[in-house]
Amino acid sequence: MSETVLRVGLAGIGTVGGGTWTVLNRNAEEIRRRAGRPIQITAVADLDASRVAAITGGKARAVADAMLLARDPEIDVVVELIGGYGFAKDFVLAAIEHGKHVVTANKALLATHGNEIFAAAQRRGVTVAFEAAVAGGIPIIKALREGLTANRIEWIAGIINGTTNFILSEMRDKGLPFNDVLKEAQRLGYAEADPTFDVEGVDAAHKATIMSAIAFGTPMQFEHAHIEGISTLQAKDIAYAEQLGYRIKLLGITKRHPEGVELRVHPTLISSKKLIANVEGAMNAVWVKGDAVGHTMYYGKGAGAEPTASAVIADLVDVARTLTADPHNRVPHLAFQPDQMAALPVVPIEKIQSSYYLRLRVKDQPGVLADITRALAESQISIEAFFQREPDEGVEETDVVLITHLCQEQKMRNAISRIEALATVLTQAVMLRMETFA
Ligand code: HSE
């Protein structure tokens, strides 16, 4: 067994970097036995020198500028934990150019610039590994790319953002509005001071984009993803959905479609009997349907120091094992050989098929329901479930809630336009998609 140390340059020693340092050191001996050589962080770049010193105790060289790691001939692999797609992109491309393997947790970078980065890595014969970029500690990249490689993947649906899952769980448990729960989540450290990427579904869309590319052998197509977050979701819809036997989760979904692939993130009604509907709090879960294996589901922590470090270190071990392998015989970055990628377009959201939840605020008077159901019938949309809330005393308006059978989204949108034009329908309809996973 070769005992040549794999020399790692760590760029960013915040939460995940600190966890990576801790776990690599704590489990050094087991990791060495698995990797076939010791893996050692020999240099760390972070703007906060005191943090580097506090975590490493001076056992790794500290540098202020990460670019020094990218160019350092004494480093074999860099771990990019800088985040964002500005400097992080320059850093990753520079490291590749200097022949270094790269391990990154940066989903935003890969979803938006992955095509360029993987092409550069391919040319240079280096690996860019990114297990930590999707669902933190859950080894979903490995599962999709290797474990399920025999399958034609049919669809993937995941709770891939812990912040929003925590917020939705709290809204349901406590019946509280989004803003109150968000503030509490920020106080507890579950949500960032600027929660936009999480609550507006962007982070989940980055992760869904990466999974879609691996599942279907397409380039990254983040710019075509349909993205809706949870910031406008009302507690009353969570409660009505529950009365009908559903929970609302922010799902990242990618599916085969006759005209390409679907790639979308939005709040989704799921039968409360389904396993994924019962994934609560900040936990993540990814459900994959393959033609041979059937249904598989992966559950675990999607963030946090050591869960994410678990994925970063798994990638480092992969790099250590394939250091001397011919680049053409390594596992391809996106599961399919680079010259075998498919140009499957992301289909516009109007073309998807879904069931829909509708909530309408209506005048409580004769003929209202007939008008609504007529508008749906004329768009060939069939109703599956329906209820009208008893009006509050002294108020002559109420909520009508219904769930439709499967239909094309364009038909649903047309029907909603007609319904909203009715004089008895008082506000904009609330429309949510529902997945049956049939
Ligand atoms: N902010 C993410 C989440 C974790 O809430 O799940 C990192 O991607």
C-alpha cells in the first residue's frame, strides 16, 4: 500500500471546513486504511487568521490568499468551501489549470458554471468532486452516479433544503405565519440573516439542477429551472391541505417528459401517508424512481459541520483512490461519458402534468360553486376533492378549496383566469401543485 500523503489545501475554514478538519483528524487512521494513503490538510486559506490558528493549532500552513493554494506545487487537491460564484469560480478554474483535483460543496457554482468547470477538468484530466453540494451528508451523488447506474432514472423528488423544511414543519405544528417562523428559525441559527436563497427555492433549484444533470446525462440547465419558494405560503393552506390528508413540502423535482426533462422547485402537496411527507424539521430526503430498482429513498442531514464534512472527506478518499487512474477510466463527473451527454431541454412549466390545489375566496351566495365547477369542466379539468369552509359569523364570504385530477398546467392556468374573472371570486386564487408519485 502506498503511503504517499494526499496533500490537501483547504480554502475556507468556517463551519464545514472546521468539521472537515475535525473529522479528518479524528478518523485519520480509518480513513488512511480506506484510502490507501494518509489524507492531510497541509495548508488552509481563510481571511480570518485567528480562526485558522484556533482550529488547526498551527498544524497546517496558513495562507491569506486561496489562490496560493491553487498554484502551490506542494498541494494535490483543493477543497473549495468559499461559496458563491465570484472568486470561488476563479479559484476552482485556477486549481484545475494547475492540475489539482477539486472537492467542492458549492452547489450555486456548479449549477450555474458547472458546464465550464467540468469541461476544464476534463481537458486537464482532473476530478471535480461535489458530493457535499447536494443534500449535505446524504451520499446521493454517489447513489445516482454509481449505485443506480444500471437504471433509466424516471424521476427524482427531494426535500433538499433544510431551512425551508424546518419552517414548513413549524408552520404546520404551530399554525404560525411564515414571517414569525422565519424569525424564530433565524434566532435558532437554522436560517441565514439573508434567507433569500433558501426561502425562495434557489438553493433547492441549484441542487435539483445538479441531480437532473446526473440523472439524465444533460448539461446543467439552472437558467431554465422553474422556481417558487415558500415566502408567500399561508398557514391556512397548510391547514386546509392537512384536512384533505396532505402535507406541503418544498420539493425539488426532475422528471423525464416526452419533450425533454422537467426541472422545478415549488411547494407541493404530498399525501401524508407517503414517507417523504413525514420528513420533518431540518432533515433532507431524496426519493428516486429507477426503472429497474423501483423506488429508493435517501434520508439524512442536509447541512451542518460534520454531516457535510462526511461528504467532503468521501470525495477526498475517492480522489486518493483514483490519483493514478487513467482520467478516461474514472467515474464521469455527470455519470455519463462527456461525449454521451443528451441535449434534453427543460420543458416550460405550462407543459407539465400535475394535480392542483386551489383555494378561492368567494362570496357566499347561490351559483358560486356552479360557476367555478363550470369553468373547470370547460377546461376539461376534473375535481378530485372539494370543500367549502363554513363562513365566519356575520361575514358573507368564505374559502372554497379543491383538488383536481391530473391535467396540463396550461389548462389549469386558463381555468384560473376564467375563475378569477367571476364577480363572486373576490381575490386571486392560490394554486399549489400536488404530486402523487404514481
Ligand atoms: N442552506 C441549505 C439548507 C444548506 O438550508 O438546507 C446548504 O445547502
